[in-house]
Amino acid sequence: MSAIYTTDEYGRPFIIVREQDKKARTSGIEATRAHIMAAKTVANIVRTSLGPRGLDKILISPDGDITISNDGATIMSQMAIENQIGRLLVELSKSQDDEIGDGTTGIVVLAGALLEQAEELLDRGIHPIRISDGFEQACKIAVAHLDQVSDVIPWSKDDTSDLFRCAKTSLGSKIVNKCHDQFAQIAVDSILAVADLERKDVDFELIKMEGKVGGELADTALVRGVIIDKDFSHPQMPKEVKDAKIAILTCPFEPPKPKTKHKLDITSVKEFEELQKFERDAFEGMVQRVKDCGANIVACQWGFDDEANSLLLQHKLPAIRWVGGPEVELLAIATNGRIVPRFEDLSSEKLGSAGTIREVTYGTTNESMIVVEDCANSK
């Protein structure tokens, strides 16, 4: 390799290096072998984490975060794989996880084993397309055989013992196996609560998981309703409301403001008092309007002033503020209520209904959550 030393027009030196002999490119059978090698390496990494004696893997991210897991999907998604074929296997495990939710490790190990067998066939000079055709045929035969040997497991909404056993099996390798039965039962109950059995469809958007720091695994509970990760806006409001009629508002609890840039000149104490009275009357009017339509609890997407908050307390109207957008929608779906964008639109037909709305504290930090139960819409 010869290098030429030269300078540019500003006199800065640089070196031109002649490229070495043509860069070697693998092609044909060699390239296929390299791909198979990469796929086998990925499969061998996750292979040891399979089964009841499976070992955990420690993964360290570029930021230094440590993940310890023997869950195939987690390992595959955290591995920073450069090789394109390795990435294909990661995509394979992702699609398995999205479609079926289990068996991510098994499918990668199976793909690795099939490729290993394919390598022997390549050595005999069989063309890759012939091999893939063979796999297609073998797949059809295997599926047909599975149909012959498979059992039908009977279950109904009343008898879920077999479903419970299935859930226990798939939770066996997870962290929660300390409270095995409890989590399996929660899984079965929550799926049956939202599943559309006629269409054989489960909408996972309707199941929401909330975690809190502190406490034990055994504290986990299934709530048939909506959980809002907030507390009542005033600490003295009642912690439980029975037979709740809930007004779901997306308008803020505040006096009307001019929309453009506004400036208000006040020249005397009288005018200031008038302004104060106007604001108070505006708040009173809003609170009264909510009371008049029959609501006994308010959920608001925005916040409200401390003044509005104390008025709500005086009028014995519990309220929840800063309820997020998705939670507002879930609340409306669950209670069969309508979301009200303006105070003028409030009416008794638009209220949602729930059996109880209560505030519960969790964990060692005593963080509060609001639980809406016995809703009009059971899903």
C-alpha cells in the first residue's frame, strides 16, 4: 500500500492512500453461509434462556442501564444487533409477540435450527429456493398433522379452570410466579371482561395497567372499572361517592377571559371589588350549573383555581382535576357519559353513572388513585 503526501491550496498537509486491492465481497453460497451463521449466533444466545431451567441474561444498554430477563421478547428487543439477518430474527420475535404474545424465544430457536438444517442441504449443492419450497411443504404437512392430534379444550364463562391453567403455564417463567395463582386469575378475569367472544377478539386498549412503588406483589388487584391516577382536588373532600352521577368536563373552571391579548385598567377600589364580585359570581354560576343538572362529582380535563376548588368543597361537590385525555375517554365509555366541552351544554342526560367512586392509597409512598367501579358499561 503506497501513500502520497501532499498539501491542499492553503498549505495544509494530507495523505492520499491508495485503496488496497479490490475490496473482497462475498457472494453466492458464501454469503448465504454468513447469513446462516449470524442467525445461528442470535438463536444460540437466546436458546439457553428457554425452558424451566432457563438462565437469565444480563443486558447493559449504551447508557449503562441494566436489564436482567429471561423473556425472549425483552432480550431480543434490547440486543443491539448490527447484522441485517439478526435484525430479521428480532422482527420475527416482535411479530410473534404482537400476534400471539408468547413463544418469542421458541420461534427464534426454531428458525435457527431450521437454518442449521438448511446449511447441510446447501453443502450437498441444493439450491436455496428448492430448500425453501421444501420448508413450505413440510409446514403444510406439520399443520395438517397438528389438526389431527390436537385436543379441544372446553371452557365457558362459568368454568374457566382450563384457561386458568393455561395462564399459570405462561406466567411460570415470569417474575410474578411468587403470586402465581392470583396473577393467573387476574389475567383470566380481565381478558374475559373485555373479550368479544362472538368475534373472538380481545381489545387490549380496554385493559389498563397501573403500577405504584412500594407494597407487595400480593397487593395487586383487578378493578372492574376505570382507574384514574389522580386524587380528589381538595384533601377535605369525601374519599368515596356512592351512586355517582359524574359530569365529565373538558372546559376549565375559570372566569371568561378575552381571547386576544388583553389589558384591564382598574382605577379605583370600587372597580376592583366589582371585578372580584364578577369572578366570584362566575365561579358560583359554574358550580351551581353543575349541581343543577344533578351531578354529585366532577371530572375535569383542566385544572381549576383555588377559589373554584374551595367553592366546590363548600357546595359538597367532589372533583378530580387534570384528568388526562385517554382517561377522560375511558371514563366516558365506562360510565356511558358524554364529554361536555362547554358549561352551557351541561344537562342531566350527559352525566355518566357509576356505583362507587373512591380514592385508594397504595404502596409505601401512600400515593392516591381514584377507582370508578360498578360502571354502566361493564367492559
